[in-house]
Amino acid sequence: MPAVHPVEPGGAVDEGAPLFFVESADVAGAAEEHAPADDGWAAEVEEIHRRRELAHRMGGPEKVARQHASGRLTVRERIGLLADPGSFAEIGALTGFAEHGADGRLASLLPANFVAGTARIDGRKVVLGADDFTVRGGSGDAAIHAKQVYSEEYAREMRLPVVRLLDGASGGGSVKMATEAGFTYLPVNPAWDAVVDNMSLVPVVAACLGPTVGLGAARLVMSHLSVMVEGIGQLFTAGPPVVRGGTGEDLTKEELGGAGIHRGNGAIERFVPTEEAAFDVVRRFLSYLPGSVFELPPVSPATDPADRRTDDLLTAVPRDPRAPYRIDPILDAVFDAGSVFRYAEYGGATVTALARLDGRPVGVIASDPFKGATMSVEGAQAVTRLVDLCETFHLPIVSLTDQAGMTIGSAAERRATIRHGARAIAAVYQARVPQAELILRRVYGVGGAGIVNRHRPGRSWAWPSGDWGSLPVQGGIEAAFRAHLEKADDPERELERLRAQLAAITSPFRTAERFGVQDLIDPRDSRALLCDWVRDAYRLLPELTGRPSFGARP
């Protein structure tokens, strides 16, 4: 095969990455002159291999070295780490910007900056699309939009999960393109009809593996799970130079769109330290979901006994109603060992997760008392996202309820917390999937009332630590009985009497006597009861397959 060498850039793609040229006449032409006639299509097949080799050089050694120097892997390395070995079947491998000689033969080739194909991840087939930052930083100058459009449309057509590895502008336009074309165009987001439709059809996961800008940023959040690698991933609608010119803010990429900016705002579900960790998150997330809405969630072999009892649950919730407790040991005791996968990290006191019961995937809503027990704007966003995910892909929902209502105060009012909370409750009530509840402690206010749909005959159990009402009764004694206490001969003694009286009234046993709660249980029985329930829940799921009742949104 003739040697391949980089040449100085030129033509319409004269920045970013070198073109490559062949030292002598191209292989196909040479083969036509010298190969025996009975070689059939051997020369053309060799030309295919040569062009594939050019594509694998990406932007050339210098740009690959620059990618590595920034702490980032190349697109080919990323695919190799994420996909099962040997499973990546590339689509459009020969796509690129070619220059041909006067004789019509290939003189040079710059590959497109988007690599696509099908792959298997832990044995499950997906459509994998990945940006190549080494070719003009992923900009529109080196994009061939039809390739990106096709990958999304193929996933929709074949009902395959979508995995996007984002690093760059992901095919957006540029000033250079407009200058060379001599006109501007009315913006149309490539493949956006398929991008939107896929949200209601197949699992979509996106990883932020570098500066992800403009259309790339939109494609990142148009997913069921977005992951950012700290330190190397940034998310912004426009990069620092455009922001500097438009707003006067002089910011670095990290200051504008790094993990510190997005950790709590709801744009990104998970933050990880390395690209390898991001790929592990992608694998785990997909393992809980079906391939499409027309299938059932994958059931794993049950390796953790359904009747496992954990004695620590008896003391997991302190008697002191103001004392916090750790939610993670409770999650580990109730769900299958090692199966709890945290979903939205931005929820604050509101915990959302995926987990398994007797091998069956479920969605989980809980609270972290060390961060609080009220629902903030971000907590409501997390609940909405999780419930919509479960409704789209038919996962039953389990609430481990310790919900003290919506966050209060002037800051909460300025942020319209009640609007976001009501939206989360609407998602819960619109969901058709089975719902179950373990009441661990508090059930108060609008937030507590709507954390599961209690208007449906879902299964619910309460621990003896349960405490509920429109408002915390004990905390309102002084206000409710102020006039009475002021007239008492011994206000302190009378206050203690009132507290004792209310403690008896608010006992969960009084509520159980009136069937206000279905059952009070030994906390150690929680896992066995939920595992029995989830088997019944999964019997109903075939009726729910197909598209969700309303389209899923980011």
C-alpha cells in the first residue's frame, strides 16, 4: 500500500486537522493497471481498507496529542472503552471531506468529526454516536450532518437505545461557514424530530466529555441521563469568546460551564471524576431499562434472598423526631444488594434512584435527613425526572417516605417552589405504573401528600416511627394554645400535659385503628413485603408497554 502523509491544510477545511494524501497514484488506479483481471474487486476492497485507515487517524498526530494533553481520550479510545470488545460496527466510516486530483483520484481526505455505529454494551445493542474533537473541535466546518441525522433516525427506526459521547460543538455552524457560503441560513437543528421522538421511544444517555457547546449542549440535555466528567467536561450554550463579546463577562470554560456551575441546577444528573467512570455510569443506567418502550424492563437472576431481614432497620430511625439518620443503609437493606443506582445528584434532600427488588428494576424516591426533609425546586425536578423515566420505561415506583412538605421561606417563594412541587406531584399522579410506599417517618403538607398517588389502591406500609399530618402537631402547640397557656397557673406544666395528650393522639396506632394507614410493620419485614409486591406489579406491566401517554421531555 502506498504511504500516507499529512499535508498542509487547504480549501474549505483549512483549519484544525491535517488532510492526508497518498504519495503515489492511488491504490485503485494502480491496481487497474497492474492487477490481473481475475482479481475481481480486490483493488476496490483494498481502497476501502485504506480509507478506513485514514479515518482512524482522526485529526492527525498533532491534534491527537493535543487531545491527550488536555486530559481527554480520543473518540476511538472512548468507543473502545465503552463498547463490548469487537462489537462496534461503524456506519459511514468513509464519510469525510475529500480532494481529488485532475485524474479524479483521491488526493486527500479529512474524516467527518462525528463517528457513529451500532455497538453492544454489556451484551445489549445500542446506537453509539461520538464527537471527534481532533477534527476542527467538533464544529460545523467539519461536520456532515446527514451522518448525525441518520444515527438518530436509525435508532428510532430499529428501536435501539442511543448513547451520545459529546465533545465540541457537535455539528453547529460557524462564522467561517457563512463567510465561505456567502449567505446565512435559517437555523434548523439536525435530526431534532428524531431526537425529540427518541425521548419517548428508547433510552437516551449522553456524556459530557469536553467543552460541549450550542447544539452539542442541547443534545446533552435531550437525554434521560446526562453525565459530566469533572475538570474536562463543560456545558454552555455559547463559549467564552461569544459570551465575552455578548455580555462582557470574561470567563474560562470551567467558570462558564464546569461542574461547579451545573452541580445543583438540574442540567446534569451525575458527575464523575474520569471518563472511565462515566462509561460505568452509562452501563449501569442502561442495565435497568428495556431496549425500547415496547419491551419490559430486564429482570436479573435473583441472588439476594427476598426474605432477607436486617436487624439494623429496627433502630435505623431515631426516636428523637429531630435527629437525622442515614438513608443509604436503609436503601441497602431494603433493595437487592449492590443494586441501588443514584439518579439525580441535584435533588438535595430529595433522593432519587434506580434499584432492584428480587431482580426486578424499580424507581426509588426517598429523603436524606442529613440534608433536610422538605422538597426544594431541585428536589421537585429530580422527582419529576425520575417518575417520567419510570412511566416511559414501565418501572414500578417505590417511595421510602420521609417528606416534610415543600421548602418554605422567602427564598423558596421567590423561586416558585410550589409550582415545581406541584409539577412533580402531577407527574406522580399521571404515572400509570404501580406504586408502593414505605413510610419511614414524616408525611406532611402538599409534598408528603403527593409523593405517591394515594388516590390509587397502591400498597403502603408504615414503620412505627411514622409521623404525619397537615403540619407537625408537636411544633405548633405553643402557637395553637398561646392564649390558654398565658392563663394557666403553671404554663410549663400545662404545656407538658398538652404535649402528652397530643403524643397519644398522633400515635401511628391511632391512625391504623381508622385504616388511615394500611399496616404498621416491623421495619425488618420491609424487604420481604416489597419483593412480594413487585412480583405482582410486574404482572401488570405488559399492559403498559408502548409509547407513554404523553411525550417525554428533557
